[in-house]
Amino acid sequence: MLQLNFSPFPILESERLRFRRLTNEDAPEIIVLRGNPETMKFIPRPLVVDAEGALAHIKMINDKIDENIDINWAVTEKGSDKCIGIMGFYRTQPEHFRTELGYMITPEHNGKGYVTEAVKTLLDFAFNTLNFHSIVAVIDSRHVASERVLQKVGFVKEAHFKEDFYYNNEFTDTVMYGLLKRNFIK
């Protein structure tokens, strides 16, 4: 079984981005991210619209890090400490050396290649430092941009589930992508 230890918290960097731990000071940015209907369009979770909700979300993420269950990072542009996204791994199954990738970024940072750059950095860390064998990503089938990112970094479509998720009075399809460590190209 995979043994995870996120202490000390791993701070990562890519060419243009820095990945650090979320803090309570990020609450305003969490509201911007998770309170924006456009950002949350394909993420079937309630909107975070106030400081209380943002602080609860940060606490939930940090509690899982402290318990070595899952890990998420605040994503910032180098030279700035402002959180522009949240990315990381959750629904981790250490007994199977498997985890799920999740990512979101503010709309004004879309189209800059940041998500692809960030995902490559996190995959490298997950496969080569944490030693995961496989990583999955489950997305809304209508989220074309997310699908392109996954394909660009080597994920392969493994399943398409018809109307398997019910949220906001509608059934939606989800698509599961997967990537094995041996198929990951930096």
C-alpha cells in the first residue's frame, strides 16, 4: 500500500506558476473561484458565496492534507501570492496506488496554457515523488476545454457514463480519463 506524507507541505513550481498551501487569507479568492457560476458550470457542487463557506472549504482541504489523505494546492503566478486556482488530488486510494486529479482556475486565466502547465507539474510530482501508479480524471462530458487538457497531457478516455450524475434538476453524462505512470511523458 502507498504511504503518503504531506509534511512538510510540498511547494512546487513550474515555468510560470507556483503551488503552495491554501491559507485562510485565500478566502476572497476561493469565493471568486467557487462562487462564480461560470467557473463552477461543470463542477456539480454548491457555490461558495461568503467567507464562512470559503473558510470551511479551505479547512476541509487542509484537514485532508494534515491526515495524509488528499492534497490540493493554491496555484499562483510566479511573483504573486494571489490564488488563481486550486488543483490537486482527491478520492485517493492508496491501496491501489491510485488518485483522482482535479483542477480549476479563474476565468480570466483561461486560455493561457496555465492548466496544462499545472497539470504536467502535478502529474510529475504524483508519479515520480508520491509514486502513484494511475491517475484518473472524471469530467462533465460537456467540458470540452478540460477534455482537451487531459488529452494533451496523455490521458486516455476509459469510460463514458450516460446520465449518471444528477445535479440542479438535470442528469448529466460524465467521462472518465486515466493515465498510467508508464505512459506519462514529462
